[in-house]
Amino acid sequence: KGLGHITLSGSGGGTRIVGKRRECALRFVECTSVRVHDLDIATPDGTGAIQDFKRRQGSLTIIGCGAVDVTDTGLSCGAGVAAERTCLTVRGREHNPLEPNIPTASVRILRNRLTAGYSQDGILVTDCVNALVEDNEIGISARPASLPAPKLFETKQWRAIIVQLLVKNPSSEGLAAGGDIKEIRFGNFTAGFESAVPQGEWNALIEANPPTAAEQKNGTTFGAYVERIIDKALTADAMPASHKKRMAALARRTGAGAIDALDKNLKRGLLLSSEPKVGRFDEKMNRAGGIVIVHQNFRIVFDSPITQADWNKAFQFMAPKDVRKASDLIAHAEAIATRLLVDQSFRDKLGSAKAWYAGFILDLPSFGRQAITFGGKWLGEIAVLRNRVDGFIEGVHIAPSEKREKQSGQAPKDMARNVSVDGNTLFLRLPAKGAYAPFGLFVGNVETVRIQRNRLDWAMPKVGGDSRFTHGIRVWGYIGRYLLIGENRISIANLGIRVQTADPIPAAQQPQLLWLIADNLVDDVSSGQAWKGPNFIEDRHNRPV
């Protein structure tokens, strides 16, 4: 700490520095300059074995030094249950939270081979004036036996991932609970009609006379069930209380014999003001095949690898309480998903859940989180060139923290000046089969942006099933006058490129901007899914059209 110009070198892989039970093997603080080359630096132990763990340090950590060069070096770190460490961390000089960090003047990270432990990061750089990350190979190591699936699933991060898998894209619709529109509903089927009988009385009749499995087979069989419920409602012993009261009043005026003599269709007309219309809730919500849960006056639909029958059982075993809105019902479904994950005896009661869990942990891949990350409050000229990344969820992430003054018209405080991401090969991976991953390459809050000639493809073996990243390349936030995204090939995403500004760009300013998306190819998507963004962006030769 506090030294002058430091050079540390060796004979490549023949010179090893190993930090046993440590997060950091080498740490330089507030030196004039640091140059590290031709070494092999490792912290192989898992996070659980580390003493005095501080988070986000690298096997090589350099903080507050004037100039940094790390070249021709092997760097590796151990595994963890969540993203906690890196192979290489370079930070600006740190002050108290009320003062800005002093950025590192120059950072050059060239021709290194990095191996990140399970779920960890490769390179992390924060607060720098000029940085070049070029010609590095960044890969991952396999998940160790000391991190079995049940141990992973104890963490909030993994529970969130799996809840999103088991209760995927939930949506809701409140059911008619007043007026004359009523519903007979069970599971995914519903029949709407007009009736003066309160919805609660219809619910009680359905609860006392649920449909058989055969009656839930399709719309026709459910229609037959609806007719059975209506016929039941016309009998003296099961007639809803409000309708029985009306019939008694009518009998007093016309005589009981007159009511009894009425044709069945006329009696039906006194109960219903319109004929039932049978439909499927998932189709109504454009979610055909989804899981449908009905409780009280609320109904939700979501996608899940667990069957409808087993979700019905799960809601019987773990019935919801105090549901006041549809989001409460969604939250209860998510609570069931969490219990399915951690409670084996509960999971084993549901055949499809047991089978899903066995297949899920069998296919659980090894992965890293972010290969190359730039952040902090101050970034200047950033170049990420010709790196090879393999096995990470996200290849490149560059974004200073978003902060701006509230005064009208004042520019954001924290924007990178000039960012170039060029010629990188990013072989990426989802953290689990079916898991949500927002993007593979991210740039945000930058004055000048160039993202060119990058390849985003799947790491092998591919373990995500049919799931894909939401976006291949995402540019977000406060973007300056120049944006070029060109000559990229993207094979991993539902939408190739997404550009989204934090605030709308006034029409008067748009002619002053040069934003161009050109010559990009996005594989295996439908027409119109090459890119999306503000309509003033110039578009040239992107495929598919």
C-alpha cells in the first residue's frame, strides 16, 4: 500500500501465487502504478471456506492506483452460491460515501486467461479515465461437489430464479362479483350468464357439487357440468337462498301449485336472464395451455412445468388465506413454488413436481455471471475489443450508475464518455433450463456508443432447452448524440437489439442525433425481431426484416 511504481512478473504458468482460504491473493492499494505480467494467480477455495470475506474482490485486486497494466497472466477464483467475487478487480481510489471516488487514470488488461468459479465474475473495473480490455480469454470452472443443488437453493437468488420458472409470467383478471353477470367456474373453464342470484351463492353451490374429472375434460363436458349445476339450483333442497326467497314470494301471489306447474324452461328463465356461454380462461387471456387458479373472486394464469392437476392439489394442501386482490393469489402461488423447492415431502406428493425437480437438478449447468463489467460513478474512454467469453450469462456489461440533477435540462452526472465494444466472441449460457435472462451484452448511460462485429452465440453444451435471452444487445438509459450498432450476429435472443432511453427524446433534438443500427443478423427469430427502439433510429440492412 502507498508504494511507487510496482512491477511483478514471473515465468507464466510456472510462477504461481495461490491464496488459500482467501478471497484475494494479491492486493495493491494507492500505488503510483502497478504492472503485473506472466504470472498465475489463484484463489481456489469456495466462498464458504474464506476467512474475512469482504465481497467483490478479485484474486488480483488493485485499488486507487494511478495506472494499471495486467498482461499475459492466468487468473482464477473459486466458486460461490451467488456472485460474490472476481478473477480481477480494479477500482478507483475510494473515499467516504459523501465524496466521489478518484478514477484510475489508465487501465490496460491484455492477453490474459481467466477462469471464474461457479456463479462468479471475470473482470470488474470501476471508476477509470481510460481502459482497454483486449484479447482476453474468459471461461468458467465446473460447479464443485461442495455446492450441491439443495445448498444453492437455500439462497434468495436461486429461489427467485426457480419461482420464476414454476410461476412464469403470471397475470390475473378479477371475476364478476356484483351486478347481474355471474360465472360458474372451475379450473380453466368458465361459463358466464346473467342472474339475480349473488355470485357467492353460485360459488357455494359449485363448492358443494364440484365437477368430475370427466366434466373438466373439454368445453363440451364442462358445459354439461354447468347444466347439472343449473338443474341442481332449480331443486328445492339445493336452490340458492335468494332465489328460494323470490320463488316463495311469487308463490304467495300466484299460489304454490302455479309455480310447481311451470314448465322447466320457464323455471330456468326465472333463475337465468341469459344462457351460459362456456369458454376457457387461458384462451381469453391469450395464454392457451397455462395453469389457471381460481379463488374467491380472483383468477390467475401462469406457465409452469408442474401440471394443472398437481397445482390444484398443492392449493388444497396449502390453501390461501386472506386473499384480497389477485396479486395476493399470485404471491401464494409463489410461496407454494418456494415450498416445492425446499420441502421434499411436500414435493413428493406431486408427481410432476417430483419429476421436474429430478430433471432440473440433473441438467443444472455450470456458469459464470458477468465476464467483463465496467461500473462505478465515473467512466471515460472504454474499449472492450476481441475478447473470447465462454459460459457466462452476460458477456459484457458497461454502465456507470445513473444519477442526474433534477433541474430541467441539466445533463446526467454519471455518463461514460466513449464506449467501444468491438469484435468480441461471446458464448453465453442460461443459469438453468427455462430461466429468465434479460440480455447478453449491455451498455447504459453513455455519450458515444459503438457496438460492432460481436458474435453472441450459445456456450456448449447448450442446456437452456427452448428458452432464449430476452434481448441479445440492450442499450439503455441516457444516450448521447452518437450510437452505432452494426455488423453483429446474435443467435441467443428473442429480440436481437433493444434501444430504450430513460426519457423521451424531444422531436427538436432528434435531427441532431446520429443513431444507426445496420448490418446485423439475428438468427431464428420472426420478422421484425431484429431490433426495436425509438422510431428516429436509422435502420439499414438488418435481418430478418
